[in-house]
Amino acid sequence: MDLLTFFKVLLMISLSLLCLQARADGSRSIVFLDSPDHHYLRSHPSDDTEKISLISLPEVASAVSVLLGFAPEASLPDNTFSKLDEVLSPNPFDRPHAVFMLEVSGIEGELMSQNGNMYRGSIGSPHKAEIPLSDGDEISVVPLDEPLDECDTACIDNKLHDLANWFGGSYVGASDGSDGKLNIPLASGTSIDLHLSKEADREFVLSLVSLIHNVKKAIEMHEDFAESRQSPSELLTGSFTGIEALKEQYGPGNVVQQGMELFQATLTKLFDSLLASYKGKIVGVILSSEKSSLDSAITLDMQHSSRASRWLEEEVQTNVIIHPEILLARRSLAWITGIILLVSTLIGVYLLVNMPLTRDTLLYSNVKLD
């Protein structure tokens, strides 16, 4: 093989790798959902709403941190600040201080297609990032993927009935809770049937019920904050793997499409509930990917930066070895100063009480008259 042929083969391999990387990056997407009452995202012309821009996960993490009300790190590169200026509103004093962030695996294509001000992006490398957050006194992090461990069979059965009633469907449960049929009509005119006896259906339904339960719990916490006049920043974050469970069981087909439609309808209802509870002061961030493997999963880890207060710093500084003679001198000086002040106070009170009653004393002191 001559040198020219070798370089041609090398060029073809490089182009193939770049195409595979671009295809992999295209499988991960993000949607920022703005509030209809408070525009926290930069408004774009109607012709640009369908455009999909390339954004990296560190830029997403920085945008979430700014939406929570924290200043971006000064060490960020210039292209990150340019991306923040492209996504977020230019007013630095108008931030929602609340973000609803959900990572969804098993999604192909765009998840949210509702009207309104939003930002669509395709996520490129790297695949992991950290959200810089302050200490726990300034932010409340609510997990959205906590399982219903404290909920027994009767509790889960009630939640499934509530889910069916929420969409105008029906649920027929079994006595032991291991079997049951959930039927929910969809906006497309069809209906989805989910059998709890099937592992994939059960995982999808329980993930959906758990998401609804955790969002309602986050709303209750927000109302408690409002009543107690506390105003920490609130980050509602979690992941949803129910779509991926359906895809692994049934493959890409009608069942998965119906599951995605039901999940999107649930997500729309939940975000509307959050908008009503937070009075529009919240932004949604929906990240989606086709796979949840370690190579292609979207991971946003939270990095808390602890800020030591002045009181803690002084307490740490006082934890040093003090010699006995220095301690004795300090205590002696404190006792002597206290005794002098006490004696001076007693003498002053005695002289004031026994002051002769003359015109000058009546003029310059009202204590004697009182």
C-alpha cells in the first residue's frame, strides 16, 4: 500500500468516526420550557423556534445554575458565556430561582412539542457535567425519582386509580396487587393498555406514578416555604426510565409510541401544575437520550460549594494552643475591668441619690424629681 492510499484510508476512517460521533450527539437533546407569564428565556423569532442548536452539558449546567439565581463562575470560557446569552434572558435580576429538570432515557427525537417560548438544543460532548451550587441553606434539592417504598399495595392501588381518573381512563386492580389493567385514552384517539403482571408495563406505570407523587410532594414543600417566608432556590431533579423499559421489552413499535404519548401528556400536566403553584416562576429543563448506558447517558452531578461563615472561621481560628500565663493575664484583666466598672456604677448611683436639692440639680437632673 502506497502512502497516498494509506492517507485516503485514514481520511475515510476519520470521517466515519466523525459521522458516528455526530449521530451519537444527535441522539441526545434538550428542551428549555419557559414560563408563559415570566419570560426567563431569550425570545426568538417564530422562524427560529424550530431550529436546534448545539449545546454542551457544561453549558447546560451553567444555565441551570444561573436560573437558580447563582452567578456563573468567572473561569468559564467565552463560548459558554455566549451560549448563556443566547439561551437566557438578558435581565440578571429576573431569575425564577426554581428549575424542574428531568432526564428521560429511551427517547428518539424531540420529546416536548408544545407551543410557547422554548429553546431546543442537541447535546454534544462531553456527556457529563456538574452543576455548581451553593450550600444547602440557600437551595432545596427535591429528587423526582424516589421510589414508592413507603407505599403499600393499597396505597399504590389508590394512586393507579388517581392516574386513571386524571386522564379519564380506568383501572381494574387485583386483590394481591400483582395484577391489574390500566387503560388510558390518548390525545391521538387511541388508548394504551398496561398490564401490571408484565414487568415492563409495571416498571413504566410505577415510574410514572412515582414521578407524579414526587412532583406533588415538591409542590407541598414549596407551599410550606411560602408560608414560612423562606425563599431558597429550588431544584427539582430526577430521571425517568419507563420508556426505555418498554423499548427493551417490545422494541420500537406501537406500544413505545403510546407510552411516549402518555408520558408527554403526564409531563405537560405536571409542568402546568408547577406553573400554577410557583406562579409562573419556574423553568423546565427536559433532557432526553436514546440509551442510558455509561457511554451515552446524560449525567448532571451537583457540586455544592461550601461557604464558611465568619463565625465558623473565627471558631476555627480560636482552636489554637493558649499558654497558661496568657490565659491568666486575660482573665485577670477582665476581672479588674469588671470590678472597676461595678464600683464606678455604685459610686455614681450613690452620689446621684444623695445629690442636694438645688436649682442646678433640678435643672440638670430629672432623676431626683422622679
